[in-house]
Amino acid sequence: MAHKRKADLPKPIVVKQNEDTLVRLEKVEPPNWWTGMTCPNVTLMLQGRNVGLTRPRMSANGVTVTSVRQTDSVNHLFVDLAIGPEAEPGAYGIELHMGNATVAKIDYELKKRQTRQRTSCGVTREDSIYLVMPDRFAQKAGCGTDERTREKINRKLSRGRHGGNLGGIRQHVDYLHALGVTALWLTPVATNDMDQDSFHGYAATDYYGVDPRLGTIDDYKQLSASLSQWGIKLIMDIVVNHCGTRHPWMLDAPGSGWFNDWEWKPELTNYRPGVATDIHASQYDKRRTIEGWFDQTMADLNMANPLVQDYMSQMAIWWVETVGLNGLRIDTFPYSDAEGLRHFTSRIKLEYPELAIIGETWVSDAAKLAPWTRTGLTSAMDFPTQEAMTRAFTEDFAWGAGANRLYDAISNDHIYHKPENLMTFGDNHDTGRLLTRLGNDTAALRLAMAFLLTTRGIPQIYYGTEMLMDGESATDDANIRRDMPGGWDGDKEDWFALAQERDPDKKLTAKQKERREMFDYTSRLLKFRRRSQGISNGELTHFLPTENVYTYIRHCHGGAGGSGDTVMVVLNLERKRAYLNIERFAEITGDALTGVDILTGRRYEGSRRIAVPPRTALVIDVAVNAQKREQMRH
């Protein structure tokens, strides 16, 4: 992407004075709030011509105006409300006065907070996440419209809007269930009314609206309910670091401190998030990291401003309560003010202690990632392990290469806060497709998936990877964000149907068989993971790789010795058969191995030496005898 010079970046406008005193209230955010919240306060942002010149008054039982905060914008006013325990759900009248005259009225709705088991059940290490770009997954006719948007739907353009929507995703929830994932992460669904490249969703132009091309808030609620019926959790992707330059704030900002780089002319960030935790970094570089704009179309928000902090935390809470979310994924997390981020996460956690808050922390060095695991996030994205994965399965065995990369990545866990909560992944919407990065080697992909779904952490799969979707991001991000075949009427291929096709008389091409075999392989791992306490909640003991074979054991010390309590994973990255002497693993398995490989069904009965085929993973459900279980407990 060719970046504009800093002098060419748009500069937000603060309207400090209008030519008249006419008051026209246009918008109130959040659009509603709730009684019974843990924090009894909410800050309303009033927007409209000359609202900053008014003073609010209200006479209501249990709801009071505690303070009014002005900025240098004449068209914005921040009103703090206290909602007492005696407040009842309903509409509360707020009058805006100028002198002795009432110039505007607000009927502000308070709803009764719902006690939802769903919102209190966050995404944990027992889960597996499926990442979808809504515009590229599936389309349902009649759900969504481009009538009110700048960029229209045109599937012929690789970087254009393709028309996927929330209804289309809802039609294929059964596919997610068949695959075996337990959580769905959607890239942003908020309104992204930009002129072009709006399909990714990361340049919001309305934080409280669903993009009309994806559907409505009701469509979002219905998707949430459908997922819940299938036992699948929902994660919302939000951006607090920046908004789109087509956001109305650009022409009428809430105040001079709302955006970064106000006095210092707008400048792009240096794209070096590691600077934020570097104790030797210059102030210039730190400022450029935190206050620089992420792109010429993405205006940087000032998370050091308490008003911005309140706005963003309330926005996140509003979506959690409205839709019934289980988690939030926060984009470009290290690019915002650290104290502002702590306020943001703590405010959300006050209302939802179990809610997952996952930060995009794109640093490939464990030492640079570790500080972000101590900032109030429940999970950080594990880019160091992802980088190790994409290299380990394609290179020859050496001191720091091949299987040693996996061992070294996991051996860094001592520097993380709760490494078991890291979000592990092989690819996503910003990286090259895993299959392509592995040289289009399906054996390597199987090894990578076996590792991803059995190592520590919360695994995330990018849509289509389970069906051998390829693509490289070096030339165009659209290559890794292609449409899921079968999601649109008239598609030549239908991967949704292919994955679940079980008619023995159905003739399939060699490639179709290969895709379905990959789906089945991934599904088998995911479903075993769901029932295995050893993988989801157990400890990880790994052994130094030998001859490009990496072995680790997931085990529960207090387990009853049932299926899934102890799982031995063997990854043979070499192109020749390997042999393992079980006595090396006797501290957990005993001197002889008894168990079954969940991938092939092969049984081991008191085996003291096992063979591992080339470029193959074994995931062995180990039966540990009572004496060995007792030793492990102590």
C-alpha cells in the first residue's frame, strides 16, 4: 500500500462556534443503557448543533445528572448519569435548557439487565475458535443492503464488497458444529462506510451500528441465539485505536483531544508495536507508535483521553449486553495508550468478570509479547508460536530449526502470565494462508493442525484452512480473504456440502477427496479436544526433539485415568520412519505404552517401542495404570 505523506493526511475538524444558537439534537450514545449494572453510572455523548451550549435537567426517581463535561466542540456535550438501585426500566426524560428555555428533549431508555448465562461464560482454554470474515463467508438473499453505503456490492472486484452477511453465516452454523469448533470470531461487523476496501471492517464509521451490507442488529442477535443453540460462543472484533476517516467525527470532532496528533501534524505510525514496551525507546519513537495513524484512512483515537476511554468501554459493554457476547477481540492493541487500555479492560471486567478479552499483539518475539499478557487481557495472540509453526514443518532439522522451533517456542512459556490462555493460530486474515506458507504440503498442514489443536493455549482456525484453502498475502490481502465456495448461489463448488457429504456412491475428484479428508482430520482433532481434559486443562510436559521428532504429553494429575486425561502427541517432521523407546516417557506413561491413536484408531497394548510413519502425527489417548496415576499425583 502506498502511504500518503503526513501532510496529506486529513485533519479532523472541531466546530468551536456556529453562526447561530439554534439547537438541533441529532444523536445520543450509547443509544440506551440498563438498570442493575455493577457500575451504576453511564456517560451520554450528546451530538448535534449547539448542544454544547445547553444544560441538561431531569426530574426522575433513581436517575440523576451528576455532572456535565464540555469540550471545545460546540456540537458535543458529555452528560454523566447515576442510575440508582431504585431506578426502574423505562424512558427517562432529559431536557436541554439554554437560559430559561427548553430547546430539546430526550427520552432516554433504560432496559432491565438480563441475567444471561451466555454473557457470563467466556472463551477459555477448553474452547477452539473459528475466524470468519463475514463479507467472504456466505450470503443469504434479503439479508443486508448497500443502498445507504458508499461502496456497493461487486463480487467481481477482489478487494470489493462481495455480499456475505450475517444471515449467510447463520445458515451454516451446522457446518461449524460438524467441524467441532466451540467459538466464532467475526472480523468487525460495525458500520464501515468507507469509499473502498470496506470489506475488512477495521475502519468504523459508526460504532453502534451493524454495517447494513451485513444485516441489522436483529440479524446479529439471531446469529448469536443460533450459535448458542449449537453450543458455540460468539466473539466480537472491535477497534479502539482508530476509526475510519469517513466517520462523522472527522468533520465534527467531539473535541481537540479526541484524536491523536492534533498539534503535531497527523503522521502514520511506525508499525513497531514492540516500541511500546521497550524501556530504551526514544520518546519520538514511542509517540510515533502510540499517536501515529495506522493508515491514511484510519484516524488515530486518543485513548489517553478519559472521555474516549469512557466512550469505548461503554461501547464494548453495550454490544456485550445487547447481543450476548462471550468475548471481545481488540484490534491493534499495543498501538494505544497503555493506561487507557487498562481503564478500558478493567471497566469491562467490572461488568463481565468471565468475559474473554483477546488482544491483537502482533510481535513475533516472546519477550515483547509477555508484557501484554499482564495488561488486563484474558488472552493475547501468540504470534511467536505462529511464526515457529510456519517454519518448523518446512525446514531440515538443526539446532534451532525444524522440530526444535516448536520446542523452543513452548519453552518460553515461563515469561508469560498464564500461557495456557494465549490464543494460538496458524493463519488469520492478515497472514498468508497456512497451507501456502507450508509450501502447499498437505502433510505439513496435518502436522501443523495436530500441533495447534493439542498444544497449550486456545486454538484459532481461519475459515477455509480446514478445506485446504490457499493464498499468499505478499501481493494482495484479497488473496487470503477469498470467498468460501458454496456460500453464494451459483458457486461451482460447495465446500459446505462437500465437508458433510457421506454418500458412498457420490463420485468425487481427487482434490475433493483431499479437501474432505482434511476436514475430517481437523474435525477428529477438534472433537477429541472437546472431551479431553488432558488437552484442554492438563499440564504440558515436552521432550527435547530427536531426529526431527517432537513429543509432548498433556496430562491431568488429578484425573481418574479415563479417556483423554493423558494424551501423548508425537510429531514426526522427518521424511522417514521414526522409532521411539517408551522408557524415555516412563515418568508419565509408565515403562510400556497402552492406548489408542485417535487419528487412525491404532491400538497400543503394552508397547515398549513404537514406530511413527514419516511426516505424520500420532495423538495417543493413553491409559495410565493406577500405580502410575498415584505417583503423578504426588
